Amino acid sequence: LRPAVGVRNMTWAAARADSGLGSVAVAWDVDWASSSGCAVLRVTVPPNMRAVLTIETADGAGGVREGGVDVREAAGVTRVAVLSDRSVEMELQSGAFRFAYSLPPSTVAQPHAPGSSNSPCH
């Protein structure tokens, strides 16, 4: 899964795909009023399935929260890797997830400093 969160200043999107094991769902919304471009991403992975999720973030893995917890310590997230382009790749077990993070400066109209994780999305 690699959702294009915040493309063309869209405020939300949702998609679902049915599989033999159940529905995989992704939905996101962005608060463009916040200076950091706060994104909230919801992902549902059906039972007996795993998913690899890649997101673009301003602050690397340390700036991503799942259910209010640092993504590197979140239940159901089995692997976290920061890719060279500041994307974060995560392997997810089955379940429902809610990720909150700041979008990269290239996506946000108002620039912000990397590492400034004081946004309301955390």
C-alpha cells in the first residue's frame, strides 16, 4: 500500500479492495490549516493477511504515531524502515490501524522544520 496522501491539496480519500481473505481498506484526511500538514491515515488489513505500507513523512519513523504510540513500538507493526527518500515503510499484521504524522515540506504549502513534531496530529 502506498497512498498518495495530500496530492493536489485534496483533503481526504478512501478506497477498499476485496480479497479472498476480506477487505483491505485505506482512508486518509489532511488538516491543511496546521502548519505541518497533519495527516491521519486509517488502514484495515483482514485476518490472516499482512500488508506493507509506505508513507511520505517529514519526520521519518520518529514522527509517525499509531494509536498515539510511536510506530516503532506499536502493536501489529512488525517492521519499520526509513527509506532514502524519507518514506517510511512498515509491515502490518492484520487489524485496524490509525497513523498520524506530518507531511513532507514538498507537500505542505507552509514550510516547516523537519523534526518539529509538535503538530496536532500527534
